[in-house]
Amino acid sequence: MRHLKAHRKLGRTTEHRMSMLRNLATSLINAQDERIVTTLPKAKELRPFIEKAITLSRRAQHLEGDNTAIQAVHLRRQAAAFFHAGNHGQAASTGKRGQLRAPRTAGVAALKRLFDELGERFKDRPGGYTRIIKLGRREGDNAELAIIELVDNPQERLAIENAAKRAKHGTAGKKKTTKASESKAAEGGRKAGRDKADKTYEKEETTKARGRGEEPVDEQLEDNKPKGGRRAKKTEQTAEEQDTTE
């Protein structure tokens, strides 16, 4: 039975495995886009490792009482165990004139960013600070790759802002199209009314006859009267022939 044998060993000794996880945690915290690509088993082991360090920085944002500074230092020292110590030459160069101070190592920079920036960002988030995205298998050794990233990273915030802008512009475009169609329909209604009013007129002769007091001629009846033609002439001729025969 596997009692007290939690976590993946990753084919390494304890010292080698802890050193590797510290390096991965340092790379993830210091990454400009807050994401790194590694194998899936390493990403799954790194996730609880780095989230414990982020929880320590989150606790530092909620300290209260008189000894807040002492508690903050204690939390920083606890979180420092998740990164390589570095700066071993710092004490030797201190106090000597003409010598530059040793550069800050990646571990010290990661610890500073963890408490100054990430603790403030995740102070209201109770866990779940990282995300794992599978990438498929790598050519060569066929290892399964994955991306492990911090949530609410710059790329994610930029994507959310762009989506909000697109949605806003789309809504504005729909409103403009609706207003344009409504105005066009109203203009068409007004134009149709004007055309209809223009069509309801009477002829000039009818207007003059009405002004002289004469009985206006119904134009529709005049138009509907049968016009004279060949058929009318034939009818008259047949009537005359019948009279002569009689």
C-alpha cells in the first residue's frame, strides 16, 4: 500500500525534484506573460507547489493587529522556501567601498513580485490561482506537453477588454441600423402620402367649368362611354338597311 507516498516522483531524488519545482516556480512568477510550457506531470506537480506560496502572499494582505510587520516578515520567510535563496555574495560585498552590490537573483525578484503584486491581485480569490492547458504530445520523446499559467494574466485581461469592445461596437452598429431603417420607413411613408395627395387632382377644364357655375362633367363617366369605331358604324348601317326593307 502507498501510505505516505503522495505526489509524482518524476524519476528524481527528493533534492533534485524540489530544486526543479523551485526553478519552475521562479520561471512562472517572473515570466512576462505569466505562463510557461512544460510536461503535463510537471505542471500538475507545480500547481499545488506554487499555489501554497501564493496563499502565503495572500495572507499578508489580510493581516491585522499591532505586530503586522512581524507577521509579514514571517510569511515572507516561509514563502522564500519555495524559491532558491540566492544572493550568497551579498554579505561579502556589503560595507566595502568601490564594489557593486551583487545583482538580485531570480528567486529574490520572484519573492518580491509575489508579495508586492500577486498578493494584491489574489487577495479576494480563495484558491485556484493557476490554470493548466494541454498542448498535445511532443515530437521525439512523445511527452505530453501543457501550459501552466496564472489566472487573470495580462493576455486574459486584454482578451476580455477586446471582447467587451467588440460587443459594444456591435450593439452600437445594430442601434444605428435600426434607426436608419426606421427613418427610411418614415420617409417612405411621407413620400407615399405626398404622391397620393398629388394624384388626387381634377382636370383644368373641370375646374374652369366649376368656376363658371356650369355643371361639371363626370370625367369617369365620360371616360367609360363607348367610343365610336367600325363596330358602331356597322350597327348604324344595319339599322338603315332594315328601315329601307320595311
